[in-house]
Amino acid sequence: MNKITDLKTKIDPELSPSLDMMPPDGIDFTDLQAMRAASEKMFGEMAAMMPPVPGVKIKDRMVPGPENSPEVGVRIYSPENSSGKMPALLWIHGGGYIAGSLTFDDYPMKQLCASIGCIIVSVNYRLAPENPFPAATEDCYASLKWMAASCEELQIDKSRIAIGGGSAGGGLAAGLAILVRDRGEINIIFQLLIYPMLDNRNVTHSSHTITDPRTWDRSKNLFAWEAYLGKDADPENVSPYAAASREKNLSGLPPAYIAVGELDLFLDENIEYAQKLLQAGVSTELHVYPGATHGFDGMATASVSMRFIQERNNALKKAFKKS
């Protein structure tokens, strides 16, 4: 098997600086608390360096959590000077199910809110391994349920609610879409899945060939899945609400948009999931970006990243357009 141990020969040249900024041995997971604190600091500093995004109001609040569980923190982004009810997106941050917070996607959510003209509710779900599955999924469901019940307060058009996320957040969004369908309490019209983390089995070609430790590689993925599912979990008996690729019946799900880079460990499982959705009759748009690694859109000045942002925004605008 041809292993891609050095991405320099294939990566888009405009993305190379972001990869070179990473430690040669990648992120150290031996001290999760230190890793989380360092990640929080890094994303906060990066956001502080960005120009302000005008026209967006932000409010943090706590909302009811799952039964017998703590409240869930959410951050609400809404366009200023808006009138009437607007479409809305429940957004779920990434971090391998083991890291991440509202800070991670704060700046891109401001941009998305301003560009689309929609309400965004970003979820600060509980992290593994302290809170393994189904904690994060149920936190997201509780946040979505609160969001749907608060349409009058938030000025949301209840007929135009979408869900989405990146990486582990994309995996949570995919599992959430299945859970929402099965429980039948809420209606969602679209799922925005950005390089989603979908399959705990790690058996695809790309899951073996992406081994550069500076990106999200096989060792990190195995670690994260074990933390999320628990060390004693049966890898062949995993709930599709945790790993959406395990769902056998994808019919009745909302239309999907899936985007992934050519050099992403999740490439094959994302393509396979798009195929399964299409075969189940679910309208699905799939984009594979040449030379792009996991999280490539973080290098916002790269041409491939700007193209992705434009195409993602167009897909969301189309989903939100009133018929």
C-alpha cells in the first residue's frame, strides 16, 4: 500500500504554510487538559488577529440539556438590523470529540452569519473521554430541540432549520440527522457536513495512507474514537448516532452537502457516505478539493479555501431559499 508519509509532494502550495506551522510530531494527546488549553489559546489568538465582522450580534446562554444532564452552553449569532423571521443553522464544532469549544469556530461563524443572513446557534457539547457517547449527541439534540421551540424568541423561521459541523462536528451532525429522523420530533431541511468524522472502523484506503502527524492522521483518529466510544465498546456494534456510516437505512434524511480534501484521512468514508445517501434517495452534493488536507479551510487566504467557502455558502443559501 502506498503510504503518504510526507504531504509536501501533493499538498496545495498555498496550504503548505499552515502545515509547516504545526509541531513536527503533531499534537500531543498524552495530557488532554493541556492540549485543550493550548488549542483554546491558539484559536483565541488567531481570532483576535482577524479583522472584525460587522453586522453580527452575539449572545451566550445556557439552555436545557438532556434529561438528568447539565445545561448546554450555546452561542447565538444573529444579523443586526434584520427584520422578520430568518433561516437558522445549528452548528457543531470539531475537535475529534475530545477537544474544542465555542472559540474554535467563533470567527468563521461570524462570517457565515453575515454572509448568509441567518441565525446560527453554536453548541458547546460535552467532551470525551470524560463524557463518552451519547453525551455529545444528546447535548446537540437538546440544543436543537430548544432552538426549534424558541423560534419566536430567536426570530427563526421554523420551516428553515439546518444542522452542520466540521470534522467531529460533521460526524455529530450526520448522526444527529439520523436521530432527528428516528425520533420524529423536529424537522430539519439540510445537513452541512464538512469533512465529517463518520466511521470508527478505520478500514478505508485513506485511513491508512494519511500518516503525516502534522495533520489529523490514523493514530489521532484511533485515539479519538476510543475516547468517544469507550475502551470497552464493541467496534462492530456501534450506534449510527455515534458513527453515521454504520446506519443501514439512510432514507428519509434531509439533503446533504459534503466537502472533503484529497489529502484528508476521511476522504474515502466521506465519498462512501455520499454514495450511500444518494442510493437511499437523499439529494447530496459532494466536493473533493485537490491538494487539500484536513481543516484546509482554516487557511482562509488560499484559493482552494476561498473556493470552498463560496461553494459552501452557495449550498446553504440554496437550502434556505423559500420555495
